[in-house]
Amino acid sequence: MHRLFSIVTLLFLFTCNSPNNSSSTPSKSTTISGMVNIPGATKAVLKSNNSQRLNLPLTNGQFQTTIDDMEANHYLLMLGGLRTQLYTEPGAQISINGSPGNILFLGDLAAENTYLNEKAYIRDTMPADRLLLDYTPEAFKNRVNITQKILQTHLQNFPNANQFSKTFTEYAEAMIDYEIRQLWQDYIVKNLSQIKQIEAKIGQDYKNFAVNLDQPRLIMNPVFYKNLWRNFQQIQLLSGIETNNEIETAKYRMNYLDNNTAPDSEIRSILYFTTFNQLLNFYRGTQLTAVMDKFNANCKDTTSIAKITKRYEEVKHLMAGQMAPDFTLPDIDGKMISLSQFRGKVVAIDLWATWCEPCIDAFSEWEALQQAFTNDEVIFLTISIDEKKDQWSNFVHDNNKKGYQLYAENTGVISFKQAYFVRRIPRYMLIDQTGKIIDTDRSKLTKEDIEDLLASQ
């Protein structure tokens, strides 16, 4: 850990009136200033929950900044090798004195910040959370109960706790509750294969400790923010929803957010953005437009919307009804084969590589599919994305592969892999007789898919 201060020397003085008791209209801004007497320190660094950094150069060992905080916030403050937590509220005048191994909080919110850092110190002295995951169910339950009692007692008995603002008190209580829930959720996910044994030992208690994502007061917390996506994935796992189908996963997650978060909440926007952003890393299929519409209706963050819109526009050319990007690739004999030369026929494409075991395992189905359409109505292209051409050619020759065996060379202004956003395999594509895309992102292609296309023309 980088927390170097001594718990004994985390003192606090109150030299300013609390912003909560001010008779005048409180300012929306928070002022943070400090004196730093740490050898080698050249700046103070303020880091927010989403890892945005504010560098504050030291002038004669001093720094000052004013932040237009519209609500309470929780930062990480780094002063040379010293690292501490910093809680702010609108209108607060916060002063810090940093020296080797020590921090002195002065003025507004001094009690709140001293509590935060004492609590962090207490947590550092406990067994590491990752070690608890290997405990037996009884031992884990006992250890978590002890942790919860220590943290709650520390909050209740903290000197000058009566100076805490109401906002901070609610925040501190919510943080303890979240930390305990996080421990339980991590433990159950880690030991999910032994869930029956866990229930037999400790009953249904763990089900009462699922993490609640819809907690706007906690979004400022660096740990809560950092864990938000992991918690979201854990909740899906605990719900018994496991799928390799990206579109189905995205639909489940968006439906969960619709039912479990407030419509205009920052948390819903963050998780909608992360869900759809991850989907765009892999999926180019026919249902993307509908999911994009759902994203636009639920994400309220303009920056996130702009990022997703840009990425969506970059892949629109791979959606159903668009003309498939033409390509020209060498076959196993060195002959150049172009997609456009098969205009008037249905084209089915299998993307694979010699290192992809699932791709090779699926070859028997792919070859059976080719045998089902022996006329010239359907063209089957098997395209390797191997980095080394000789690995591909040796495999094709050694296994006596027939039909159009093509190699996706990284040539041209835009390579095949770039044009088709090839990020994972196996992947199948289907293109109609006019050269338009039916789908460019299938995990499987069936005889019925091709028959339905032929019948519709």
C-alpha cells in the first residue's frame, strides 16, 4: 500500500465555519489548498473516481485549486509519495498540511476526511479481501461479521462524528454496507461451483447481501466506481445467465438496468455505455440497430452518446441491407479471388485460423453445409486470418481442404480484417445475390438460413 501516514498523526482542526451551517447562500465551488513539505514533491495530484487527474504544481511548497463541484465528491489526493483520500462538498474551504508520513486536515470537512483515512488504515490492517475468498463458509461468515462490526463501531464512536454533515453520514453508512456486500458477492462468485455446500453451511444468508448497483450517493466512491462493471457482470452470473451470444448478453443487461436503476441515473448511463461499447467490440449483426435505439433512449450522458455514435457509424456498413465491402484475396494456388465475381449467387463465408480450435472443430459442419448445396447457387468461401501464411497453406495441404480456401492478407489501403472488423472467430457471414449483407456476424450458419435466403429471392 502507498498510504504512508500514521493514524496517530491524522489530526484535524476547525478554522472555518461548516458550509452546512452558513447563513449565506453557499457557493457551488470547492476550494482545496495545501502546504506540502515532502522532499521531492513537485505537485499535488487530484484523481477522481473515473481516473481523471488534476495536476497542481507546487509553488514554494503550496498549491490551491477551485473546483466547480455541484455535489459532494470523493477524490484520491497524492502528495509526493503520500497518498490520501479527500472528501469534498460544494462551498467547502478545505486546507491540507502534508509532511513526510503525516497529513493534517484543516478547516471544513476535517472530521470527515480524518474519518475516511482512519477507516482506510483500519481496512489495511485486516486480512486482504482476496485471501478471504479461500476461507471455509463458516470462517468467511465469521470474518465478514467481524469486519462489519469493526467498521460500524468505528463510525459510531468516531470523535467529532457529530460534526459530520448529513450527506457524509449517509455516504459513510452506505460505503460500509457496500463493502460487506462486495465481500459476499465476490465470495459466492469465486465459489459458485460449491454453492450447495455453502448453503448447507451458512443457509440463505448470502442472498441478502447482493450488491445494489443503483446507489447514486456511492458513484463518487473510487472503489464503487472501479467495481461497477465487475459487479454488473457478477450479478448476471449469479442470476444463472451465461451465454457466448453478445447480443443476448447485451439485451439481458439492458433489461436488468431498465428494471433495477432509475431512468435518469448516472449509473444507468455508465452501464448502458459500457454494455454497448463492449458489444461494438465484437458484434456486427442484424440486431445492432435495435440495441442502438435502446441505448439512445436510456443513456443520458452526452459524451458517452457521442462516443458510441461515432463507433456505430464506423460499423454501419456491415449491417443488413448494406453492400458488402468488396475484397480480393489469394486462394491456395495463388489465384486472386474477388467477392464481386460471385454477383448473382449467395455467398457464405467462414472466418477461421489454424490456432482456433473451435473453428477447426466446426469444419465438419461447414463441409456438410457445402455438400447440401452442390449446385452453383451458393458459393462457400473459407477465409483464414492467420498471421503467418505458411501455417495456413500447410494446414490446407496437409488436411486436403477443398473448395475456395482464401487467405486474408494484410494488404491494400484497408485490409479485409479492417473492412470487416474481424475481432473474433469462428465467425460466419452471409451475402445475398445482389451483394448485399444478410449478416456479417453469425456464430453459426445453418442449411435453413441459406434455404430461406434462396426462397426469398
